[in-house]
Amino acid sequence: MDGHSLDIRQRDAEALRTLFPNLFSEGKVDLEKVRAAFCDEPYFNNERYTLNWAGKADAFKTLQERTSATLKPQPERSVNFDATENVFIEGENLEVLKVLQKSYYGKVKCIIIDPPYNTGNDSFIYPDRFKENLVDYERRVGDKDEEGCLMKEGLFRKNSKESGHYHSNWLSMMLPRLFLARGLLRDDGVIFVHIDDNEVHNLRLLMNEIYGEENFVAQMVWEGANKNDARQIGIVHEYVLVYAKNRISTEHDWSTKKDGIEPVLIEIARLKKQYGNDYESASVDLANWFKSMKATPSFGLRRFHKIDDNGAYKEDDPTAPGGRHFDLINPHTGCVIPLRPKRGWSFDQETFNQMVANNRVVFVSDKSVMIKRYLHETDTITPPSVIYQPARSASERLEKLMGSKCFEFPKDETVIAKFVEMCTCCGDLILDFFAGSGTTAHAVLELNKEDGGNRKFILVQLPELCDESSEAFKAGYKTIADISRERIRRVIRKYVETDDYPSLQGFRSYLLAPSNFKVWRNEEITEENIETQLEMFIDPVKPESETENILVELMLKSGFQLTDKVENKGDFYCANGNELILALTAITPAIAAAIIALHPQKAVALDRLFNNDDELKTNTALQMRDAGVEFRTI
């Protein structure tokens, strides 16, 4: 309390920062960033502390351009399409992120991406232009092959270090994607971005600008194997930048299981089943088992080698420097238990008596006691900022799963699973829009199997063509997207064959595609195309459009998710119960009455279904309005 009235400006600034942390710089509203976010002609002045580069204004324009694209379902490329809540999308990730904005805004708990590192040898799309329609864009950036996949020569541009805009090109590619990704995060959402020394400095500044410096969580270091091929210093690490959408909303403890814990728990369960109440024999075998595990992370838990009815435990010292000084009484004998010099008890007498009653105390002798610390009570740790995991092991596991070396340098699914474990709970949604070989999906499925969770994933991957000389191409994989989908299939198949695990339901495959509606294409009316434009208003649906594709597009553009439940009622479709009803094949007075009887919130019908019957259309609209149903035709 300072005796003054409410500081209106400060209140409004705090509200603005909550919604748009990217509009602040050094604690103050940055007017140039406001203009960039909301004006048609962004402009940046270099004479202040900010991250600037050639092409930044164009990157913001790219971000602001809308898209009319949709997603086309591919049941034939899916696993259990109708039952699963996992999604795989093949297509250019910037446009996919735009397509997902209405349906998934604020719905994603965790984003994990592994974008191009900008080493000078990798390639990525630049520039991005989506003001034009998808067909024109594909025509401009490169030809399609006979199956409709974009050719690598046209879709990708190698960003050489000799380029005068080497860093600028990469930043212009990353900015709109990271910006759109933030909108998809929940208020307590988190993003993990993999990167190396080439761009970590720029990425940190870019993330500060988009997510807010105050939402920085950590810059993790991932240490891998030393290749021993450097002339000066061998680079054995990469980075993972971690940002929260709103760190205040994520102020809860993160934890992850200790390395090697799972094999120990499995062995304990086996021994308890084998020996029953013979805990002495089970403890002897457990100690011997630990000796055989010296080359594994489980060996670090070898102190937990004794078993009782509560599990495996270790014996801990009950005293501590600076502890409590009093005469501790053995409740069984009434004798005082001596206290070691310069030590104090870690508990009071009442707590000690309760621990004895609960069999948490080991009486080594009348004058010495130890405390039981159970493994299942101490099996998690706060995640460290430095991770060690040899990169080679991930490649070896993927090669074994796929039957060939189909992908170079895949990320390690065990490490990604730790990231997911840190910040998600059962049922949360995880997004990866640089999917690569599908590591994130593998990690989510593996974690669900371990803890019984039902986390869902959305993966997005370009139809990048595999080199014809690569092992992947020789193994029958035409694109990276094909590899990713097949990896997910094989992981699911492996679990289904070995476990009765209902959460592993599969994935729905979708393809980024042009809109099914001609009227939504962004074309200016000219003398040359006016006849075509008029035809759009007569029947805006493209002749080749299929009902299932129209259904998905209308649901997406109405704000429904790809996995929301849809029921085919014969004459119309019901989405999420009766939230939305879509008439796509026929409309009659009887059908309209049946729709109204279900009391939906919204109803949509294709305009062509009325067959130019204005009376039927008007009556239907009036009946819907009188029943409190929001109705529109397309």
C-alpha cells in the first residue's frame, strides 16, 4: 500500500503482458513490436536493444497471412483411425500451424521440436509465402512427382554460410513458426527446442522476444558421444531451450524417474513373487542381481538391496549435523538410544514411535538404529540441466526397429520421454511440428506404456523426398513422412504383440490439402476471372471434393479438433454430441426437423443441397432461428 490510487497504466500493461509477452522489451511496451503484430506494414528501428535482421518485417507479414488450406483424412495410412486420439499430419509445418489455430488454440501442454540447426549444410524452406493459394505456391517452389510429393529441389533451399543472409534466413524461417506455436500452448504449457552452437545465441534472443524473457526456464545441455574428429575442441553437446508460455502458471515441481529405476522395480516384483514372505532370501538375490548390473544405470541404486512387505529399501542414518538433542527412548525396551557425537536426531520421540509402529526402523542393536528409506518413495529427481545420453544408442535402436538404417541422427526417444514426463500428466497433448523420424510419438507411446497414461500427440512432417541412394529409399521409404508413419506403426505393433495396453490405439493420418471450397481461395476479381468467380457463388464446392474431406474441413474451421467424436446419422453428421450438426448430402423439411429436434448449438448445410429452392432455404433458416440454433449455409 502506497497511499495512491490504482495505477491504471501498470494494470493494463500487466494484462497486456499476460496475453502478449512478445510485445515487451526490457520491461516496457515496445511500440515497434506492437506495430509489427497488428499493422499491415511492420517497421523496425535498429537503434536500440533488440534482435533485428534483414527480412524480419517480411517474416511478420508471412506470420499474418491467412490460409484457406485444410487437412485431408487418410484412413488407409492410419492405425485404428476411428478409435485413436493421436494425429500425424503430412505437410508444410507453417501452413499446418495456421490450419490448427482455430481448433487447438490454447490446447497443447507440451511442444518439442528439433528444427534445422543451420549448420550451413542443411536445407529448409525459405522464403515462406502463403498469400497465394497452395496450388500456386507448389507451382512456384517446385514441381510435384507423379504421386503428388513436392520435389526436394524446389521445396528446399540450402542455406550456405557464404550467404550474406545466413542467420537472417534461419531467423525468418523460425519466427512465424515459434509465434504460431505459442498460441497453441495452454497457459501452463511448455516448449522444448533442440539447437546447437550455430544458432543457440540467436534462438535464445528470438525466444525471449516471442515468449518473454521472464518465461525462460532453462538452457539444457545434452551431452552425447565424442566423435574425436575435431581439430581443436571436440563438440560433444547440443542444447535444449525450455520456455513456458506463462511461467507463473507452471510453478509446480518437475520430476523425472531416476535412471535405471525400471529394471530394479521389475526385478523386485519378480523376487517378491518368487519368494513370497521369505524376504531374507529375496534380499540376498536382489543384492547379487545388483552386482551383475555394474555396467548399467541400475547399479547406482544398489543400496536399495533389502526387501520387506513394502518394497525394496536402504538403511539410512537417523541423525544429522544440527539435529535435535534429546534422550531418544526405545519403545520396546524403555532404554535410551545413544546419540553419536556432534550429531542430532532427525525426528522427535513421537515421530520415532510412529516409525517403529510402521516398521520403518531397523534395530541394529539395543544401542543402534537405522531408518528404512524405500526405493518407490525416492525414485524421482528434479531434472538436471545437463543430460548424458550417447547419440549412437538411439540410432542403433531405430535401426533394429525399422530393419535398416533409414534415418540419420534420430533424437533419443528415452530423453524425449523424460522431457514429456517432466511437464505433462495423463491425457495431455504433445505437439512436434518438425517430426523427423517420429521420435516424439515413440517417446509418448513409451511413456504411456510405463505409467499407464493416455497422453496424445500431434506430429507434423514435410513430405521430404528421401535421396535415391539412401538406405531409406532402398528400403521402400519415399519420404521422411513415410519413415515417421512406419516407425509409429511398428512401435504400436510391438506393444500390441507383447502387452494388453488399451491406450495404444494408433494414429490418424492427415494430408495438408487445398480447401474443398472455391469461394475461400484468395483471388482478386479481374476481367479474366470474373466468370469463374461468379461460378463460385453458384456452387462453391469443388467438383472433386469428397464428403469426408468436407466434413473435416468444416469441423476444423468451426473450431473442432480432429479427434472430436463424429456420428453419422445417415442424413447428417453430429460432432461432439450435438454441438455442431452438418448436413452435407441432403436437406429436406423432414431432415431440418430432425436436426432441430436434437437441439444443436450450431448447424451447417451446403447451399447446393437446397437446389435453388429459396422457400425451403428461408423456412429452414427461420425454423433454426426460432429453435435457438445458429444456422449457416456454405
